[in-house]
Amino acid sequence: YCGGEEPTEAHVDAVCTPDDDTVIFDLMDAVGRRERGRSIALLEALYAFGNPRNDANGVFYSLKRHIEQLEAARQLPHNDQSAAAKQLGVHPWAARKLLVQREHFDRQRIGRAYRALAEAEAGLRGQAPVTLESVGGVKDDERLVVELALVRLLA
């Protein structure tokens, strides 16, 4: 299939059907790398699966947790994967990713991410601010609230 080339992640993705258990992790990785287009595509794919576990609220809390982990990783004074895993309370493999992804989030970007998440949380509670695209705020679609938050988080 690879035409004599060494298989890559792109080759695997081309022949494997993703499932919603992996897409949420792919979404968090894309957010951590600040890949806006890929993040939106993965969010849409996640919603297309229709798994109630990955509804707008579930995605929101995954995003919130990931941003919190990135902020904690950003504050570590070292690049030691094992020590980071212990300090962050995550698997060493996840700590390695967080240590790399933290480079994409300076203090201002973390602040912007938290503001976007705060607006989304208000929107998910039916208290969306006017800044969510309409005079009265978005009340009809929780998915839109999370999508707008994702775009703002990565702006």
C-alpha cells in the first residue's frame, strides 16, 4: 500500500476508520499544536459519530482539562518527561505530548483560552453573552457554542 515507502501516520489514517474513542484524543492533540483547521474537522467528525459521551458538554470538559494540563505543563521548569508525568498526574506518554504542546501556549494564549472556555461554559448553561453571534447570545445549539469557543481558543 505504501508503494515501497516507510509507513507513516498519514498512511495508517488513510486505511483505518477512526472511532470516537480516538478522535477526542486527536482533537486535544490538534488543539495543543494550535492546528485550527484540523481541530474543527476533528470536532465535526466527533459530533458525526453521535456518541452521547462526546456531546458538547463532554467535549467542553475535555478542552477545559487539556488547557488546564497545558498551563500546568507550561509552569514546569524542566523537560523531564518522567518528572512531569508525576507532577501532572498523567502517563509519561501524555506528559511528553504536553511538554511539546506547551510551547504553543504562552501566557496570553492560555488567558485567551480560559476566556473562550468561560464564555462557552456560560453558553452551555443558557447564559451566552451577546458576543456569541446573536443579539441574545446562542441558546439553541450547544455544539455551536463549543465550536465558537474552539475557534476563539485557537485565535
